[in-house]
Amino acid sequence: MKQLGDQSRPKRVLNRESAALAGVLAALTVLGVGHLAAALIDPAASPFYAMGASVVDHTPHALKDAAIRRFGSNDKLALFLSMAAVMVVFAAILGVLERRRPLGSVLLILLGGVVLGAALQRPTATIWFALPTVVGVVAGVVVLRLLIGCGSEGRANEPVARAAVPTNDGPVADADTSVTVGAAASGDVAANVQGKASRRRFLLLSAGVGAVAVGAAVAGQWIGARLRDVVADRAGFVVPRAVPAAPLGAGARLAVPGLTDFVTPNDRFYRVDTALQLPALTSGDWRLRIHGMVDRPMQLDFDQLRQRTAVERMITMTCVSNEVGGELAGTAVWTGYRLADLLAEAGVHPEADMLLSRSIDGFTASTPVSAVTDGRDALLAVGMNGEPLPIAHGYPARLIVPGLYGYVSATKWVIDLELTRFDRAEAYWTERGWAAQALIKTAARIDVPAAFATVPAGDVTIAGVAWAQHRGIDAVEVQVDDQPWQPATLADEYSTDTWRQWTWRWTATPGAHTLRVRATDRDGITQTDRRTPPFPDGSTGWHSRVITVR
């Protein structure tokens, strides 16, 4: 009899679902290992944070404003969730592409190059910022190859033996006509056993990789969480005794349910900034450098700062991203030191017209020197509403300049003040097309009734706030549908640097109505009805609300 040799079948290929899982776990490894490595260098070098910061830097203005309008102070959480969703989809595709050829590994390395570039472009980056991404990508590629290889072990079917079969025409049939015998059956059983073992190995390895990746990320967060030190430092920080702000008179605060509080609590104060990860800066580590076009460059720590006279000032702040009728405005009692006094100590050169402030995370803002030295209460603030600055609002020190949008004045976590000129330097948002100088525009908002509310016919109270910082509000008017404008009653003015509450009594008639409001500042300028977006120097237009009267 003639015995035929064994014939092998193709190697088993991992199914798409398992390959997609392998890709996701590889990406998770990149982020987890990279985050752990970054904790040993600088948390800002974390691949996830570096990529997120790059997305923020390059997001079109319209999309950025839409995100702030839609998510408010949760815009960063929305960004992280969006990035995570995109990462999962992309990583799954990488895993599927890796099934037969290492295409997924190649793409993962290319993506790592993009993240590497983003990390090295951070304002505080050094060459060491490259290490977390490199280490993370290497680990991710190893995991991807390991998982794909583990899941692909074995053959599609084990070798099948063919037996010689006698025939009437001769002692041995041709190989093409032979039939499988017991060896073939035993081969199928072995293939099934080996396939199940391979799947178990893949699942166990996947679980192990996932646990290690998550553990690395958690460890990185724990090691790099100097934020715990900052929390403890803030808890022990004593707000300096200060020359108190003028008391808020009863006439400045109207007792209307639903009307915005005159003073905004810290936990409800809006937050808009570029920091995806809160900077970890203690009061002991903090230093403020004043340099550039000055006679006497200075560096101050908190002990030196406390030797100076602190003041309290009530000031309303507004974000340039605030849409018409938006809530990105708030008033607080700020405790700090007058910037004009600090600059006078340094001796500013007459030709210097820009104060370029820098945060510890690299953010910069360009403030006109004239806005700091013209007598207004521009502050280096260290306290907010009687407490140390919240970490999210700039602890241990930030700038406050009445009358200017925050992006050109309100640098948080400030560590550097450079006196320079607008024709020599640009700040963070100016480099991205926003105006180099931006006075807060006159605005009014309806708080009561709520949008699309239903109210009973008869006497209805319309109320809200208006602001024109450092100029002051002179008048507020309300219009119902296309009827003539009616003067609202203003609360007492606390100062020109704060908003002003207003109210108007309306005899409401049944039906749907549109309410509009506009304000006039002390310069005699009334808000325009022309609606413009926040870019490049603040929104304009009348706020309106539609309500139903029954």
C-alpha cells in the first residue's frame, strides 16, 4: 500500500471581535504606561493630556464656542469622553488590521508620532516630554503583537492523514480518491481542543493586559497627584488681612426669586480655561517674576508678598466666550494686592504698553499696561469670597483686571509678568486669531421669567442683570414684542466694576410674547441689536426670551 504524507491547513486567524479587543487593549496600554511614565517626569507629558491639549489648541473658534455654549464648565469632560470614544473606534480598527499583517502596529507607531509632536509642542515641554509617549507606544505595539499572536495560535484544522484504500483496479487508489480515516477524526478533535486552549489563553492574557494598563494609569495618577499636596496646602492657607471692600448695601440686591445672586458662590462661578489637568502649585513653591522693560526686575514669594498691603474688591468677571444671554459671568469679592503697586516697585519703562502674564502651564495673556496703572482695582488675587482661591480658579494666585475679558487679563496660576510691547509679543489666544485687546462689552440679560415659561396674566415681574465693567450701567430697557421700549428700575449701583440688577413690572396679556432687553452704559452707548458671535472680541446683540401668558 502507498501511504500519503500529511497535508497542513492554513494558520488560524483571530476573529474580528477579538482582534478589535486586542487593539483597544493595546491603546489602553499606550495611555496607561505613558501616563505612569509622565508621572515621573511631568503630568503634562501624559499622551492623553498632550493630545487633548493639542485638540484644544487647534479647535476652530466656532466649534470651541459651541462646546462652551453646550457644555459650559463641563466642556473638558465632554472633550475627554469624545476623545475616548474616538480612541476606542480607532484602536478597534488597528486590531482588525493587525490580523494578517502588522498594519495595526505601523499605524499605532504613526499615531504615536503625532502624539509625540503634540507633547513636544506644549509650552513647558522639554526633550523628556517625548519619553512617556515613546515608552507607551513600544508597550502598546508589544501588547498588540502578543495578543494577536496568542489568539492566532494553532491551525484552522490540524493535519489530516489519508489512508491507502484498496480498489478493484489495483492495490492502492490514487490520493485524490482516498478518504479520511481515524487519524482525520482525531486531528479534528485535537484542533478543537487546541482552539479552545488558545481562546482561553487569549482571554486570560487580555484580562491581564487590561488590569496592568488600568493599574498603570491609576498608579500614574496617584504618583503624579501633587494635587493632593495642593489641596492640603490650600487648607492651611490663610487669606491675608486686607483693607475691606465697601459693604453691599441692601438697595444693590433685589429680592426677586430666580434672579442671579449679586455675589456668585465659589462652587457656581464659571470656569473656562485651557487647563485639561489642574496645575499643582503650592504656595510654598509659588514665585512671581516681574521682568522685561522694567528698571528693577523682581521675584516675590508669598512671605515677601504678605509684607505688602492687601485689599478686598468686589469685581464682576466675564468670559469672552459668553454668548448673548449666557451665564459665563460672575461676581466675587477678591482679596489680593494691587498690580499697580507691584509694577511701580519694578519701575515700568514708559514705552512698555503690554503686561504679558504667564501661567505655570504656559498659558499667556496680553493686558494693556494702561488698564493696570490707570487707577482701577487690578489685582494679583489670592482669595475669593473670603476663602483661598479654589484650585480650579487659580490657587495660589491669579490676575483680576476689571473691564477686560478674562482671556486678556485673568491669568490663573500666574508665575510671570513680563513688561513688553504689543508690537513685539503675542499671547496664547491672540496667536489663534482673537483680538489682542478686548474691553468687556455692555450686556444685559433676562433671568426671570425663564425661557419658554408660562406665567399667569396680570402683573408679572421681569428681572435680570446688566454689566459694563469699569464704565457702569446707566439704563436698562425692556421691550415686549414690537411695542415701545420701557425703562426698567435699576438696583443701586455698588460700583462701576460690578453688574447691576434690574426689574420691570409688566401687565401681561394672554398669548405668546417675546421679551427683549438692552442696556446703556455711562458713556451713553446703547447695546446694538446686531448679533455677533464671541470671536474675535466678544458677542453683541439683545437678549430675548419667549414666554406664554395664560
